[in-house]
Amino acid sequence: MRTTMRIHALVAATLAASLWLAPPARAADTIKVGILHSLSGTMAISETTLKDTMLMLIDEQNKKGGLLGKQLEAVVVDPASNWPLFAEKARQLLEKDKVAAVFGCWTSVSRKSVLPVFEELNGLLFYPVQYEGEESSKNVFYTGAAPNQQAIPAVDYLMNDLKVKRWVLAGTDYVYPRTTNKILEAYLKAKGVASDDIMINYTPFGHSDWQSIVADIKKFGSAGKKTAVVSTINGDANVPFYKELGNQGVSASDIPVVAFSVGEEELSGIDTKPLVGHLAAWNYFMSIDAPINKEFIKTWHAFIKNPKRVTNDPMEAHFIGFNMWVKAVTKAGTTDPTAVQKAILGVEAPNLSGGMAKMLNNHHITKPVLIGEIQEDGQFATVWKTDSLVPGDAWSDYLPDSKIIEADWSDKLNCGNYNTVTKKCSGQNY
Amino acid sequence: MGVQFRSLVIACAMVFEMLHASAPGWADAGALAAGLAGLRSSDFQVRARSIEQIAESGEAQAYAALSALLDGRLYVRQGDEAVVIGSEGSSGFAAVDALTGADLGTADKVDFKKVVINNQMRGALRIALARLSLHAPDASARRDAVDSLFGSLSSETIDLVREALTSERDEGVRRAMQTALALADIASPDRDDRRRAVETLSHSLHAEARTRLAGLLETDAEGKTRERDPEVVQAAASALEHIDRMRAMYGVVETVFFGLSLGFVLVLAGTGLAITFGVMGVINMAHGELMMLGAYATWLVQEAMPGHLEVSLFAAIPFAFVVSALAGIAIERGVVSFLYGRPLETLLATFGVSLVLQQGVRTIFSPLNRAVATPAWMSGQLVVNGALAINYNRLYIIVFSIAVFLALVALLRFTRMGLQVRAVAQNRAMARAMGVRAGWIDAVTFGLGSGVAGLAGVALSQLTNVGPNLGQSYIVDSFMVVVFGGVGNLWGTLVGGLSLGIANKFLEPYAGAVLAKILVLIFIILFIQRRPRGLFPQRGRAAEA
């Protein structure tokens, strides 16, 4: 009995001592920034470089003196291409780590998974990837392209410049290609294309047996009218697809393929010979000849210590989004999400083509649109671009259901899903 | 390399000399020089016009220059702005003057800037080169040239083809040229010309022929066909019907080939599993990762022999077999042998091993995919006719799969080791009583099955992405094949794999890739309800036990 009491006393003393000796919990004197990108799993090939980009941007900002007098601290988590895990990690970042903003997500399914978490906990998510639209949340800032900033201009280029008359819409089977193709089909039909001249095809992630599909595309394209493929194929299924096109002798000058999810990063790991001449539509190419772009690439190569690493469109989106967030926080004088949401509307930050991007009331930004041809070294040569910046449209004007919907987070409407016909604001439509 | 390249350029020049000698044109060195100078411009339109200029110059060097431009081998030298054809060899960057063909020796690549082309230029280049190739010495080159002109028959091209036909002796090329002329004659004002053209086109399986014939029969707003003469209309209709029948038949052949190629890949993936699962009763969830190891082994071999891409696959085959076999033996000795007779634990344990292997590869190499190149002899297609073309890579993989399968059957049937493997599988206790070292045979069997998985990985490296997730994409298919074909029976695996492949490919055009797979899976589930042991079940007392 006495020994037990002595043990208890010893334990209590140790505990008290450790608490007294431990550094006092003081209020955080760093501002935490969350990075929510897959570092393993099937999306790792695209997302790892975005984590590195964010670390570089945070590092650069800290060199300039940080934000509001405090240093920025990166909190990196790995949701491992697992969509439910994205939501868990988002909750962890917001509740436990108390980050001021999160930069992350790639696939639309990952974004849809974290959306309820951000709306519940009033967090801020900066989403850098091109997507299908049909969404505008108070808590998300879409720095990637909406369909009217990528898909529609690409189709316009094919129709007007390349005189394409027959269309193959090929995509991976999930929400982004399905919704984008819905919009494109409606757009093509509105432009007078017959449904016989449109072929739509979906394949699972990672599909590698393209023989019959490419043979069908060849047959579809040999009916005497110029045919093009609009590809929303995501991930590494692109590699065997382009290889099969090469094997079956379908060259870019016969049936050009314009891709929305193939960028410098995806091209850097593969043999680009069969892809030369095929097209991609983005808002930024590493080959853009602007001083700010050269500067960015130099900083990137110095940071990542590898002169062979490439830059791509989602990296530019993070660059714009981060600078916009910094400006908004500085303007508001606080990192409080509600204040930042108000302050960020109308904020302008430079993009890497030499212009300025502006944060619009629907939480999208203005972007230039570029079409580029794939070169042998995995870079893109711009063959067409818009004269001016295109403002992002969250609710597509080509679908009857979303034509009448407007998003405006300023005090005017303060709604992301406002029906202009019934004059009602409804909750987030997911 | 430099010497080889130079002789190639000379050969091209000689080709053109022959054309130049036989063609009634006149050589314009000035036009060639002007065209080459135009290629230096930064305006794509100017460059496109330069291609025309070069092609029409009639100079001997024109073909070589245009061909180099298409291949991305035409450069402008900094400083004197000379246009050269360059090639990278082991001794450096060899340059040849595009205008004169003179050898300029080797130089530093940095001094040269490549002439960039876009898609419109590529299209124009192909047509120009095809027209220049109409008089090439090689018959198949002439044939390819005519075929590639089918879609772009301008009046100048027609004249060139007509003129070339007069001196053409090769039957195949003559037929192709006559088809090309018929395609043009379809629009002729003379009725007999059109009738003859329809007659010629009815024997052609080329897509362009069908398009033109269908165009004749297109009805306008009043229901009248574009072609007014009833005889021609009737001839066109029956020609179209004949062509469609032939194309449908070749379409079936093509689908069967696709099905066989998919099926043989499944057979290759499933055979290794059939051995470990069938012979030993071990459910090896790491089988997919053993295939992945084989694919990575192929990549390593390619990295190790950078200049020898053509033979790298032959070196990769034994290397991948050994790597995967050793990994398999390690798994058997380290994990499976302790769990013999406990299938559920084996399943869990091998699943764990598969995760370890996946993450190991991610850590050692990188989570990104590895680029495995396809040798030139495996790229491209074997064109049988206008409606049927067979990919070389699929063809060789079918041959490879058959060879591996037969080798395995021979090994099990005719060798002593195969005899011991079969003995242990049929009746372990009796085999041990006969002096067979059962434990050692277990390891060998597992190694054999894993080695075959490695060979499957070599084949897959040519078809799909090589990354840490490669195994996951094929493990379900492998089990499907083994379960459907009958556990423990190699012939069952063969029949099972081929039928699943063909069924999948026949369903795909109607149901789409995703639904086709689902339907095949449902079919297998229903089949297993009726025949739980698969198509060719094992028989005998040991199997029933």
C-alpha cells in the first residue's frame, strides 16, 4: 500500500514537472496553410508537383516577410487518391491544424468529397484544376478553367480554323468528362451539327486496350468529312491511347486529338513521338515567352533543384490563387475566412502570360485561352489564343437547366446558385 | 551512323534523280533555293508555300529536304543561315547541306535551330512527298504513295497519277492507281466514265471508295439521288452493297483478332496463376505485382542498354523471368510455406505482400509511371487490305504467348521436374513416399508460376503503362480466367482466356468498354453457379478430396 502511494506520488510529480518544464502553449505566431494533394496512388503523378509548387510559393512569401508580419507554415497531408480520405484530411486541416486556407484537390470527385466539409467548417479552398463547372461555393475559389475557358474555345478553334465537321467526344467515365461532354454536345447541336456526326465514348480509369475504339474512330473519321477527337481522357490511360493512334496510323493531320487533361507534366514521363502534332487546350504553357514566366521557371528550377522539371497550367493556377489570397488577407487585415471572402472579390494578381487575373464574384477568375501543338520535347507550341481574357462562367449557358442560374457572392446576391427565373436562391447543388 | 545517314541521303537523291530523269519537268535550282530560304521564315503560311515551291522545283534534293522536314530533321545553321539536314549519331551531329547534298561534317547541335512545322504543313508535306514518290524504285513505296493520295486528289495529282500509270508495271500499284483515277472519274460528266469508275470502285475496300459511292446515292430534299442516270445508280447501289458485305466480313475478322490479342494477354496473365493456384491451391494475391516486377525488369533492361532498343526485349525476357521467379520463391519460402493448407490466411498474407511490393516499387523508383519504349519492328500495322489492318505489337504478343504456353506445357509434360510437379499436385503424400522433395517442389512451382507472371509483365510493358498500379489492373482478370477455365488445368486457362477476350471485344462496340466488362463478369458469376469448377475441372480422387 505504501509502495503504491509512493508510485502514485512519483507519477504525479513527474507529470507536474513535465507540464511546468514544457514550453507554454502560446498563440500560434505562424499562419498555417494547408496543402491537400495526393502524394501516392493513381493521381500522384499529377498532384505531387502541385504540393512542391505550394511549398515554393510559401517559401518565397516568407522571404518577402511573410503575411501580416507572421511567417507562413505549410501543413502537408496525403489523401492518397482516396476520395473519402480527402474529406477526412480536409477536416483534419481545418479543425485540428486550424489552417487559414487550403490549396488542393485535382479530380472533381475529390473536390465534391471535401465540399461539405469546407462549407460546414467555413474553410477556404483554392482549387487549381480545370473542371466541368456547374458549381459555385462560398468556400471555394476556382482558379482553374471552367468549360467556357477551355472546352468551348477549343471546339470553336476546331470548327472555325480546322473546319472540323465530325466529332468524337472521348472521355474517362466520371463526372468531369460526362458533364463536359453534355455541355459540348449541346453546344455542337446548337451550332447545327447533326447527332450522326457526334460519337461519344467513355472508358474506365487506366484503360489500356484501345484497339477497337481507335479502329472505330478511324472508321468514323473516314466518311469524307474532317474529323477531330475532343479528349477528356484523364490520367495514364492517355499513354496507350496515343500509342494506339500511332500504331494504327492515325496522324494528327488526319484526325487531330485535342486534349484537356494532358499537360507538360503528363508528357514529361512518356515517349512523345506518337503525340507530335496533337493538340491541347490550356490557359498557360511553359513555352510562353513572357519575362514573368521565365522568372517563375527559374525560381522553380532553383527551388526543386532539378532543371528538367516542367511547369504547367495548374501550377500557374496555384501561383495566381496564392497571390490573390495573400492580397485579400493583407486587404482585410486578418485571415478570418468570412473577411477574406469579402475582400478577395475583385482582387487582381498577375498571371504568367504577362497579364492580370481578376477574382470575379462567382469565385472564378479571368484567364486567356491557348491551343498548343505537342512538340517532340514535350513542350507546347501555341497555335491559337484568345485576344483578351475570358471570364469564367460557373453555370454553362449551353445547358437549359443552368443557363438561368447565376452565381454572385457579393452583397448583391450572396448566392452561388441563384435561379433568375424563379428568383430563388437554393443550397449548393451537389 | 554518319556514314549510314549520308548514304540514305544519297539514296533519296538517287530516287529523285530517277524521277527527274523520267518526269517531263524541268529542274529549277532557283526555286529550290528560294523554297529553302522561305522555310527560315517565322510565318507558318510562308513556310507552307515554301513546301510547294520545293516540291515543284524538280530538283534532285527536293525529296530529301521535304522528307527531313517531315521527320523533324531540317535545321537552320546560326550565322550563315544555311538550311541543313541533320542527324544525331554516336560521333556527334552530322549535317548535310539541303540545297546541294554536300557533307558539312559534324558540328555542335547548339549551333542549329530546328525548323518547326505544324499540322497543316504536315498534311501538305505528306501529299507533296507522295506525289514525288510515284516514281520511287520500290513498288511498295509507290503503292503507299498512291494510297496516301486517295483523300486528296486534286487535278494536278490526277494528272501525275495518270502519267505514272502509263509506265507502271507492277500489278498492285496499277490497281491502286486505277482506283485513284476511278475516284476522280466518279465526278466525270461522261456517263460511261462514271459507269466504269463505279465498276472499278466496287472491288476496292478503301474507305474513300465507299464514301464516294455513297455520295452518288445521297438523296436530296426531293428524294432524288445525286446521280441522275438510273443505270449508274443501280451499278452504284449494288457496288455499295458488295463493299458493305465485304467490310462487314473483315470487320468480324478484325474483332476476332482484337479478341484473340486481348485473350492471349489474359492467358499469359492467368497461366502463372493457374500453376500456383491450380497446382498448389495457393491464392496468390501478389500475382499482379509479380507481373509488375516483370514490366519494371523490362524497363531496367532498356535503361541498361540505351543504344540497343531493338534487341532489348529479347534480353528482357530471361531477365524478367528470373527476377519474378526469384521474387516468387522468396514469397513462397518466406510466407506461403508457413501457411500451407490454410487458404484464407494465405490470401491475406499474399495481399499484404502485394501492398509491400507496390509501395516498395514506389519508394525505390518513384510513384510515377516508367516509360518503356516500343522497338521499331513492333510498331505500326500490317495492312492486309483497305478494311483490315493488324497491329504488329499485338501480333508478336500473340506469338509470344503461344510460345510461352507451349513451352510451359512441354516443361510439365516432358521434363523430370514437370513430372515431379504434377506428382506433388496429385498426391503429395504418395509423391513424398516416392522420394520427391515436396517442399523444394513447392518452391519451384511457385517460382515457375511467378516467372511466367514476369513474362506476362514483359508483354504488358508494351501494351500499357508501367507503374506501381499495373498489377492491380490485371489481378482480377487473371483470377477470372483461372476460375472460368478450370482450376489446375492449363488448357482450361487457354480456352477460358481466349473466350473471355473474344466475348469482351464483341460486346464492346455495342455496350461500351465499361459495360462490356461488367457483362462478362456477370456471365462468369452465373456460369460458376452452374459449373463451380470451371470449364475443364480437375478430375480424380485427389481433386475431389
